[in-house]
Amino acid sequence: MKILKILGKIVLISGGIIIVLLVLSALHHKHKIRNEAKKYPPPGELVEVNKNKIHIYCEGQGDITLVFMSGFGTSSPTIDFKPLWRKMTDGYRIAVVEKAGYGWSETSSGPRDIDTMLEETRKALELSGEDGPYVLVPHSMSGLEAIYWAQIYPHEVKAIIGLDPAIPDVYEDSAFKLPEKNELYFMFLLSRIGLSRFMGKAELEKILPLLKSEELSKEDKEKLKTVFYKSSLTKSMLNEVNYIRENAGKVMANGIPNKIPMYFFIAEDSVNIIPNWKGKLSEYVLEVDFGKFKILDCGHYIHHEKSDIIANEVKDFLKEIR
């Protein structure tokens, strides 16, 4: 009995120490976020949409505006797309819209259905003074939003350049499994109390491979890390997961907007949780009147590894559709 009492005290003391350390980590995390916000303010413009500040970054000149739309969970879209958009600003206007909960944008407690997200993106562009029709450049899950945009407002969409983009068919597949909510919420909690700051260099580079890229400056890499600490797996992102199937179903019901030119860049080493990703994407785009695809030997973040090829191909494609 005496041993059990001693063990009980050890457990209580250990638990108390862990709780204190977690509280200290959370306080340290909040302090760092405040300082980092001053050191690295938003590089673009903040516009108010649905009572939340949305960050939109624009650069370049040209009579065509490319709107970059990030995939699920990309903590810093402006920097994430930089290896590609920096190669397009010599002849085009580029705009990176960071959805609620992404990058320098504020987190939204509102729904993340596809209508809400699309209207927020359109409003952010309007408030920042950007005019369509646009060439949409979606990565991964935002492919749904781009296709929906073309379905609902075809006069605003000149073309879609898909960066390994999601289409409704992949989420309607019975083999597709949603991420486990318990795991997502556990990761969310770890991020909010700042434990992600204690990750080793190798672990961080695995999550943020651009940290090893020569495409970014040292300052860009520091910004990438600080935004990751602030905006990794936010409430808005978690809420998006709840709407995946509903959003995909709505897009599928509207059919393929086959009058909108599309060029899909598809990764050879692509999303392994979704069956026949490459086949579904290539079949979809070939249903478009002026649709084409190119399979590239790289991973899902295709615009990191093959930005030179994609930039040159996009420029040629846009000349064709003119």
C-alpha cells in the first residue's frame, strides 16, 4: 500500500509538471506570435470580408491576372506559390488570395462550404481592385473551388491552370477516407500551444520542403516558418474537412464546365490516399473542349519542384487561348 501511495504521488507530481510545461509553452508561443507579427507584417493587403481580414498579395503587370488558390492546410500560400508566381510577373498580373485561416488572413468561425469560400475570394479580389476575367491557378483541394467558379460565373474565368488539382470525382470515390477527426484535433491542439516550435530541423523540413529550396531567400524561409507556427491547421482548416464531401457533391452535380480552357499539371508521385488520382484528373480534363494535361515526375506540391516547366508551359498555353 505504501508503494502504491508513493507511485500515486509520483504520477500526480509528473502530471503537474507536464501541465506547467504545457502552459509555459502556450504563453511562450503567444509571445513569439506577437513579436513575429511585428517583424513580418503581411506583405500584401488586408481587406475585410465577412468581418474577417483576408490577405491578398498582388504583383506584376499584364492584361491577364492569375489567381493562385492554395490546397488544404497550406500555412503560407503567398510564399508557397512564390517559386512559380515569381516566374510569371514579367508578363502577367498575379494575385494570391489567402483564405480565412491561411497565411496572414484571420481565422473564420463561419462555415467553409464552397459557396462561402468562393464569395469570400471574389470579394477579396474586388476590394483589392483586381479585375477579371481571371486565370485560376488552384492547387489540390482548391481545384473544387476553381471548377465551381467556372460553373457559377463562367464570364469571370478565362482558364483554369490546375496544379495537381482536386476534382469532385476523387472525393466521391467510395475508397476515399476522410482524415480522422481525433488526429486532426490533437494536431490542432499541439499547434495552438506551440509544441510545433520544438520540432527538429529535419522534421520541419519534411513538413516544409521549401526550407531546403534555393528558390526562396533566407528571409522568405524565416517568414515561412513563423507563418507555419501561427497558421498550421487552424479552425478554418478543420472546418473545411467537414465540408469536403458536400462541396464535392455540389460541384459534381453541376457537370464539367467544358467551355473553359483547362491545363492540368499532374504529379507522377501524387496523392496516395485517393485511388487513381492521375487517371481521374486526366480523364476529366480531356472532357473539356480545350483541355490538356501534363504528367510531371514529382510530388503533390508540383509548383515547388517543377516551377520552370510549369511557368513556360502556362505562358505558351495562354498564348494559345488568346
